[in-house]
Amino acid sequence: MNGQYRKDIFPGVEVDIVLKADQRSGKRTRGIVKDLLTNSSFHPHGIKVRLTNGQVGRVQEVISQKQ
């Protein structure tokens, strides 16, 4: 599942994100969502989130939807 829709992402979900510094290379970082930073329901480049380790980036893929 891609990370363009806010309804698919919530705290506790495991996701792959692209950090701002890695946008050119497309290198992904995996982690657990702590906070959602994008307020709109859709974003073409991915919803911006903060992971539990403090890293911030745009969601490229939702890995697991643990509730």
C-alpha cells in the first residue's frame, strides 16, 4: 500500500519513508509511525510522518497495519 492517503497511516504502523536528505537517491528507512505531520487527506509525494526514533520523512509504503 502506498503512503499517499492519510486514512491508511496511524501511530504504531510500520512504514518505509524517504528522509529529506535521501530524496535524490530514494533510499528508504523503515520504522514505526509516532506522529502524522501532514494534515491533508492526500499528498502525491506521501504523507509526512515522524518515526518513533525521531526521523521525519514521507511515507513511500505501508509495511504492516498492526492495530
